[in-house]
Amino acid sequence: MGLDGVEIVMDVEDHFGITFQDAEAEQIRTVADIVSIIASRIQNARDARCPTLASFMRIRTCVRKLTGNNELKIRTQTRVVDVLNSAQRKIFWKSLGDILGSPAPPLRRPPRLRTILLYSVLLAFILAVVIAIYADLATLPFNIAIAITFTLFLHRATAPYRTHPPDAISTFGSISSKVSGLTVATKRLELRTDAEILAELKPIISDVVNVPTHQIQPCSRFVEDLGVG
């Protein structure tokens, strides 16, 4: 599956509180395949005593080893940026990808830097238009090209400063929940049958591929039947 498939996987992860490994996602061919994964995760959540606790302890061990402090105390609401420096965050994020079995969501630039970049890019394009208006409109394409080049330069020049976790997994608790999602579901645990799971899943798929929900059946193949690209 292409970009539509990626969006479906991400939406399913958010809705059911699960995490797909790369190898697992690559094996998905039909709607029933996703239903089966979700059902398995929900059942595991019912059987497990406290999977999130186990994930949190695993993360804490990793952080303590990274900082060299075996007595380090962190809580679920503790932010990663408050415990690890920028270099340690990059190492931790690579370790998180190894735990998840797929690359973790990419680190981001600090909020202040993102704001500066946004205004810098906007200013570059505004200047490109203003200069063309007051000088020569024929130069507008050239000015726009310069603004685009400037934007690409800023993007590459600031790449080493991508050291902040995405907001959705910026705390150790949210990271633990994502790790738990590899084996259990953390949301929609009240669903008990494949039919109930399918009913929850249909609108998610429909929103992405723009196919009526009644056409989405367990046997529907994502690429051949639903046109997922």
C-alpha cells in the first residue's frame, strides 16, 4: 500500500491505541487482516495485568542506562526534554525505533526554532512578490525560485537541531503507551467481536479512500478492491 495505506495505518493506531511493526503492516492485504490484528491486541489487553507498566519500566531502564543514573526518577507525565539532553534524545530515539521494530516518529525542531523558520519563509516569499511588484513583474518567477532555494537551505541547515519529540509522544507515559501498543490495545477495549471492530474500522477507511462504508467488507482487498494507493 502507498500513502493512503500509511494514513490508514496511522489512523487505526490512533483510534485503537495500537502500534504496527513494519513487518506486520507489510503483511496487511485485506480489511480482515487489520480486524484480526486489532482483535488480537484487544484480547491481549484483557489477558495482561498491566502491560503499560511493563513498557514504562523498560523505557525507564533505557533512560537510566543512557544517563548513567540508576536512581533516576521519572514519572509518566515527565517530558523527555526535561530529562535528556539533545544528544541523549537522539540516542534514545534510535533505541525507541529498535524497540518498536520500525522508525519512531521523527524528532522535530524546537518550538521557537520552528516559529522562526515559519516567519523567515513567509518573509522570503513576501519579499519575492513585493520586489517583483515594485521592480519588474517579469522577475517574479526568479524571485520565487530564490525564496524556494532559501527555504530548502533553512530546512537542511536546521536539520541537526531536530531533537524534540513530537507532541503526541513527548512524555515517558505516552511513549510507554505506544510501546504497549505493540502487543495490546490501549483504546476501544469494550469491543468484543470482529463485527464490532469492523463497524469502528469502516469509517476510518472510508475517510481515507472515499469509499462508501457498505462497500468495505472483511474480504475487501485494499489495493484491488478499495483502490488504496
